[in-house]
Amino acid sequence: MTAVTSALLLAQPALAPVAGLAATIQTDLFVYQNGDTVTVTGDGFGPSETVDLVTVDPVGAVVDQGTAASDAAGNFSYQFVLNTTFGGLYTVTARGETSAVSASTQFDPQDKTVITLVVAPSTATWGTAMTASGTLTDDDTKAPIAGATVTLGTYPNVNCNSAQASLGSAVTAANGTFSASINPPAGTPFVGAAYAGEPQVHQAKSQCTSVTVNRASTSTTASLSPTTTPTSGTTSVSWSVSSAAGVSGFAVTGGTTVVKDTGPGTLSCTPASVAVNTPQTNSGFSVVASSSQQFTCSASANGAYTLHVHFADTDGNYFNSDSAGMSLTVSADVQAPSGTVSINGGATVTNGNNVSLHLHATDNVGVTAYRVANGSDCTGATFQAVTPTPTFDLTIGSWTLTAGDGAKTVCAQYRDAVGNSSAVATANITVDTTGPVITFAQVPNGSNGWFKTSPARVTVTATDTDDGGVANLACTIDGSSVSLSNTGSTATTRSGDVSTTIDGNHLVSCTASDPAGNPATASTHLMLDTVAPIVTASASRPPNANGWYNSALTVSFSASDATSDNVVCDAPVTYSGPDTGSGALMGHCSDAAGNVGAATFTFQYDGSGPIVTATPDRASDSNGWYNHALTVTFSATDATSDRVVCDEPVTYGGPDAGTATVSGTCTDAAGNVGSGSYSFKYDATAPAITFVGQ
């Protein structure tokens, strides 16, 4: 409590304050809300006198005035109800009428506040949050009130005078606004916002806003087992309830029951109902019946029954829901048929999607219907009625499996007259429409894919990665069957070698198939050439003479090959010496397989002429001069081809000459010609005598 005291005397000329008195007054609170009772107490006044009290607001307007009587000790108490909307400090003044003693004190009423509220969307489904937003302001100054806690809740009417459920709270921002995500219960409640107030600020409450929250949907599923029971037998009903809508922190409550739709008797189930109480999440909820929550049901009479499970919601936020109908047969005949199904006579693999089926079933009374489907689940197929028979056999000559290669399953189920159904029979087969892949591998030791040593060998491999691998592999060489050597196999391959010792370009053709009968064919060439080409060396021209060459000759090489052909020979070789009587030039030719043949060209070569000597038959007659006929004979030597032939001797008998020459030639066996000459002085004329002076 806060009080302000004073000994001020009220200005009244007729009275003067009694000496020795000092009065004080105070209020029971400093802060009041509009409508509160203000209690003013005072002491130090004159005994048993009337005390006048006046309360004014901050601008001096009187908000209350009255009187109180002091007791013998000069104390008094006074009350009034505050009724004002003006903010600020209020002043209370008390004055004794007899003592003229006065005192004053102050208090501060709370400021009034205003809350606005908007809820959006105004219509939603349970599990979809709404947003409640608004503003908290001072009613006088319109200033925002920050940091204040605003509570949200639902109310039964627009007056918002009786809260039903809390929707949480929000704290105002600096601008006085607030926003919160709320989940009102399903129905048409009113939403309101309230502020409890603080020492300086008055409490406030918004107008209520009507919203509509629709119930969320639920899904109920159920199944029963067995679907056929003997008289007085039971079946077990399992169930589940779920919804995709929910609010974390809430629970769904309700219960499930079994409802008979049709049937000749009464259907009794234990327990009669099962309570549901499970937490929700923002993603919804799901309840799957445990073994103790399943229903055990029995019928009072034989016959066909239909039933379903019903879920009833009790918290009002969800719709009720029913499972799909279920069929139950109660019969004295509880033995179901027993049957099988086979594909293509029990084959495990096929190369097409069209197959044949064989159905077989027996029943103690009689098989009355069957159904067949692709896959292991026959529930989507329709039962086909047949003439009742204890033993049932049926061949379906054309049945189309699901498309594509791979493992396929066919199911069959059989039923008797009272609806007992056999276990689902299945048969499996693999569809394989892709044949093996045949590859060849060989390592020729020649060129251009040729073997040049025997035997030539190629390894053939058939590969099939589908179920079953390769069933068989066979090959021919040039159209004739051949046995494979070095055979081997794995789960996905089969292989062997094809070989030959016969030269030639051979065609190897192979076939393979997988267990499904898919064929594959492939071929390759196996080439063997063990014989080198026959090489011929040829000179570009014949010898010059007597089998001898006396000038450059060119030798070319050519060859013939009976098998791989495509012969390549050395380049021509030109020979121009040295002289030899046993010359040889060798060249090579290779065929396509890399076999190499050689040939040598032998020859005699003499490119040098003989050395010729001219010899006179006698010496000169006198002083180096010949004075009568002389005969010059020619001879020669040859270092290589030899067999020199020279010109006949030449007799010279004139004319006279200071320098006379006799020439001759010699030819060797190679046709080379050498020349020689003999030079001399010749004078066969005697001097003439002339007499002078006669």
C-alpha cells in the first residue's frame, strides 16, 4: 500500500486548526479496477467529529464525496465504489469539520483495455488448425500493450460468459498483436480471447466469434477367419480403425461392434464391443485390434451370413464408419476341397507367354466351382461354376501369362456347394524369350586372322544368363558336323573348341538353345595356311652374251599361293657389280597368313672389258723407224669371263708417217670389248739423191 499524507489545513476563514493535531489518511490499495470498492481510513483527527471526504480525478473533477464520523481517538473509515474510465492519479482529501485538520492521499485506477479477435478460416475440418489473431490496446490512449498473455477458449454462446475448453494462449508482440494456432472441437463453438489484466492495466475480453469445425472421416476395415465354420463353430473377426486427420495432444475415443447384415440366425460376438482410446498425432491415428481386441463370433443356425464392423466416435471429432461387408458360411460340411494347378505339364521354363494349364481338385462331397488368376492371389478372380464332382480335372489349352520375361505364377482355388474354399494352389514357370549369345575366340599365330601352323582352333562359347543357362551347343565346319573338344559348362555357359588341320578358309557355324527352346546361331571363319608361297625371281632382261651380264640388271620377285594368297614380295633389286662368275640375288614373298617363301636368282656378271696388248712382229729397222711392212698382233687378258677373242693381225706397209698407229680390239665372253694400239714411225721411201751443179 502506498499513501501520501499531509497536514495541510483547508482554507476556511471561520475555523483555525486545533493546535497539536496531525492527521493522515490512506487507501487500502494503490491500484483499483473500475467497479472496485475503495476503502479510506484516517487518524489524527478530532475526537467524534464529522470528517468531510472528496475524491477528484487527475483533471480535478469530483468522482466521489461524503462524510465519516471519527471515533474518540480521532480515527475513521470510509468506503465508496470507483466508477470512472479516466486514467491517472486520483486524490482523496479529508477535513475535520470541528478540528479543521485535513489530510490527503492518492491512488491509480487501472487503464481499460480492448481485445479484438479474428479466427480464420471460420470453417475447417478436425485436424486442420485455425488461426486466432487480434490486438490488445489501451482503450484511452489506443497504445498497444506488449508482452501480455492472452488466453483463448471456446464458449457455448456469443456472450462468452462460460468457458468450455482452453485453446491455449498467446503473448502480444511489441505492436500489441497476437496470433496462435487453435484446434476447436468439432461442432459450432464460439471462440473468445481474454486478458486477465495487470497492476496498471485493466482486464479485457473479446467478443466471441462463431466457427464451424466439421468432423474428420474415419476408415474401418475388418476380416474374418475362417469364412466357413461348422455348426456351433466360431470365427475370429479382426479389425482396424484409422484416420488421416488428428491433433497432437488429443485422443480419439469410441468403440467398435460387430453388426450382422443378413443371415438366418442370430450372430453372437464376444466381447460385445471394444473400447477405442488412442492418442492422435497431426497425421491422424491408427488402431489395429490386438488378439484380445478381436471378436469371436458364432451363429445360431446354419446358412450364409453377411456382417460388418461398426466404429462409433464418442468425442465428437470424427465421423462413425463401417467396414466392408464380410461373408460367413455356417455348415455341417466344413471340409474344403483340395486342389493343384500345373503349367505346361509341370515345365519350369517356357519361351512364350501363352501356356496351357491343368486344374485338379477333389472334395468329400463335390467340387462346384473354380477360379484361376495370374499371380498368387486369386481373390480378384470370379468363381466359375462346374457340374459338382468329387474329382475335378480341367485342361485350359490357352492361358496368357502376364507380359514380359521372368518368373510367373498362376493360382487356382476350388469351392464346394456350401462355400468351403480350398487353399490357394499355385504353380510357377519362368518365361524366357531371349536366346543364348554365341561368341568366338581364337588366337591366330599368323597374320590377318590366319593360323600358319596346324591345327587351327577357335573356342566357341554360348552364354545365357536367364534361368537354366544353355541347354545345348553344336557346330559345323564347312557344313559338316564336328565334335567339340575341351568342352565345359557353368550355370550360364557352355563352350568347346572347333579345330582343323586342313589348309583353307573354313566357315564355322554354331547353334545353341536354352532350356526354354530359344535358339541362337552364329558363325565365324577359321583360316589355316601352312604352306609358304612359291617365289619366282626374274631378271629384267636376258644375259648380254654367253650367259654373262656386262651391265646392270634388275631382278624382280613374284609368287603364287594356293590358300591365303594376297602375296607381298620384296622390291626389285638392281645389280651393277662387282664382277663375279657366281652372282646371286635373293628375295622373299609372304602370303596373307604370314608364311614366307624365298627365291634366288643366280647369274654371271662381268662389266669390265679385257686388257688388250698390240705387239709388232719385229723390232724397228733403224733408229726406231720401220722401213718396210710390219705385222701387229693383238692379244688380251680378262679377269672374269675370259675366253677373249681378238682381231686378226694387221700388216702395215704405209703410208709413211712420223706417227703411225695400228689399232685392234678383243672381246671377252661377256661381250665386253677392249681395244689396243701400237704406235710407231714408218718410212719405206729411200732418200732421193740430187746432184747440184751438174
